[in-house]
Amino acid sequence: MKLLTAEEILSSKLKVDKINIPEWGGEVLLQEPTGYQRAEYEELLTKADNDAELRRLRGFCAARCLVDTNGDRLFTDDQIDALNAKGANALDRVLASYQIMSMIKDEDITKAAKN
């Protein structure tokens, strides 16, 4: 197996998957989270003061990971609540794919939420 250089690692691209969201009538591009985005997600889980903040989780993930063909985010943080007003099934598809891409397990979420 090839040993990577620092330059190769820093120039690597984030993984992007195309997922079907039948509830929305098509496909979306979902970009793997950066280290910073993963930390924000974990912070949301662990520091949520109340259920209202946890209810923003699906929209938060969708806003952070849905991108266009150039890798630019489709939604801003100001649109999280608007995303959360969309159907839960579609948002669950996005969240499930986000969790797979970021290697987050259900038990990690449960543990973080309890803390």
C-alpha cells in the first residue's frame, strides 16, 4: 500500500455521494463532513440544552452536507428551520447517509445525547 505525503493528504477531495430522495422527487449530492463539521455535529449532540436544539439535528445535517456539483453548500445555516419543516422521511434519508459518511454509529448518538 502506498504511503501518502502531507501534500497528497492536504490536496485530497472530500467524498461526495449521490442519494435518491423520492419524497423530494430526485437525487441530491451529499458531501462528507470536514473534521470541523463533524465536531459541530458532536457538539450539537452533547451540548444541546433542550429537546428543541436536538430537533434541529436533521435540518442542521442537511444544511451542512447537501452540496451542488461544485461542492458548494445548497443551504445556509439560516435555512435550517426551513429544512426542518420538510418531511421527516426525506430528512432521515439525508441524516442516515450523513451518519454513514461520517462513520457515526447509533450508539455514539445515544451516548452523546445521554451525556
